[in-house]
Amino acid sequence: MRRRHRRGKRSKEESPEVSMSPLIDCVFLLLVFFLATTMLKKKEKQIPVNMPDMNLSSSKEPTPEIQVVAMGPRGNFYTLGARQTNIGRVTYKKIRQTLPDYLTELGAVHPAGAPIRLDVPRETRFALIVELLDLFQEKQFDNVSLRLLDEQSSKKMLRYSN
């Protein structure tokens, strides 16, 4: 009987303990995991966006019509014709005068800041495009956009010109 009694009772030296080393290992693993994941997070780059004012959207001012000046593949200049067909074809009218004279005449008719689109063939030399943009700026046209035409569009321009 004595044996049973000894087995059932624990001595004061054998008190139950929770081992701390696995708990500390687990905490360190969690710490390393969270440190590593925060280091891997990429910084988000912000793009500055100027949002329009809410009051400006209700303005009743009509947007000015875009004037188009197109350069043909042979160096001739064209403007949009009077009519546009219903299948998306645009008629072009050849500019009979020199481009500086045409731009002076256009500047007299349209207000300053009127939008103009310059259509040039894709194979046009960059230096020529810069010269044309300088000419537009010299004639007080600051709102000029550039559109590169592919080879098919340039050929269509010749086909549908007057």
C-alpha cells in the first residue's frame, strides 16, 4: 500500500511546469514573420491628379471645335472638309496657301487658345515635326496636339481629298 500512496502523491520538488522554451521560440518566429512581411511591402507611389472643381462642371460654355491641320505623305497640308460621310470617312480639303499664311488667317478667325490637332504621317522626321510645332507657337497657337497617322490613313487622306 505504501507504493500506491507514493505514486499518487507528488513530491514538492516535482511540481508541474509549462516549458517556456517552445513558447519563446513561437514568439520569436511570429516576430520574425511580421518583420519580414512589413519589409517586403512595397511603397505605393502616388500620381498627382488635379481634380476639377465641382462648380466648373456645370458651366454652359460650349467647347471650341478642334481645328485639324493634316500633313499628307508628300508634304502637302490639308484641313477637314465641309462634310463627313456616314461610314467614318473624312473629307480633306487641300490648303492652297502656305501654312504660315493659313495659320495667320486661322488665328484671325479663332480665339487664342483654340485647340488645334496636327496630323502627320508616322514616318515624318522628328525635326520637321518640331519645326511645325514651333510655327504653330509662333502664330500664337499654344493648344496644339499631335496625332501620328499610319500609312493607311495617309493614303486615305489623298483618296478623299478635294
